[in-house]
Amino acid sequence: QTYPFDAAESNRVLISDNSGNIYFAATKNTSTFGDFAIVKINPAGDTLWTRSYNGLGNLQQNHDDPSSLCMDNSGNIFLTGRIYTLSAYFFSTIKYGSDGNFQWERVYSNPQNGEGGNAVLTDNSGNIYVSGGSNDFTTIKYNTGGDSLWTIFYNGPSNLSDISDVMTMDNSGNIYVAGRSRQTGGSG
């Protein structure tokens, strides 16, 4: 199947559910620049629904790029990514119901700026964890209603740019993040 979003190099986020349905996220070019888009496809490749969302209160000048999708035990879908304007980057985390209806968006802004949300996952209680970069590894925990429960930062030993890219959880509920931590005196 082909889905003409007019959005090269952005259709990279993909998950599936226990029924074999596939969900992918992309940046959809619209009159409000790039918007978050998500598509649900059944196992035969038929489109069941498509949703798009323009972050930061439907501002004309912002771009929305998805980075990660996950699903909770109730079939709710969570998308995280970055919203950026000419001068700032934000984390955006969006909840859709199992029917694809928009539930909420949470925007996290850090004065250090950075890259936005890069990874999202849920636990068995329905809490949502988002990790990404704001010049330090930044990991946020939300409850199922979207209330922020905590935010944790990691600043690498060189006190330079630290961006978390991936995240996982073990069976005890411990969160692990990994990413890039720049070192003094080089680009590594």
C-alpha cells in the first residue's frame, strides 16, 4: 500500500497490535507546515482510520515530527516526537483512544532546548514514559490522564549535549535509557 503524505524520510514509526493491525506515524505536509499523522491499517492492508494533529495549539509556524509510538493494555495509542519553531524545540506526547479519537496532548518545554521526545512506552498500570533530549537526557512520567508525575535529567560527565534515543523497561518496572553523550575535546 502507498500512503501519499508528501513527507520524505519521516514515515519511520511503526507498531502492531495483537489482532495484526498496523499503526504508523509520519509527518504530513499541510497548510500548517508538517503535522503529526497516524494511520491504522488492518492485516489486509486496508486503511481503518487516519488522524492528523497540529501541535502547539494549531500554530502556523511549527513543525511536528513523530519519533516513537506505543500502545497500552487497553489499546490506547501514544505518540511522541518533537515540535519545533524557528527558535525552540518541544517534546510533544499525544494520546489517542483505541478508536483513534484524540484524547490529549502534553507539551514539555525546557529552557535548554534540545531535540524533543525520542521514545515512548507504557507500564501495566497505564503510566506513560517519554524520553528524549534537552541537552540532558530527559525522561518524563505521565499518568493515564496525562498528569506529569516526575521528570528526571541526566547530565553527562562533560556537561555537554546529552540526547537519549531509546528506552525500555524491565519486569521490575525499572526504566533504562540510552543515547548520545558528547565528550570534551571531540565530536564523539
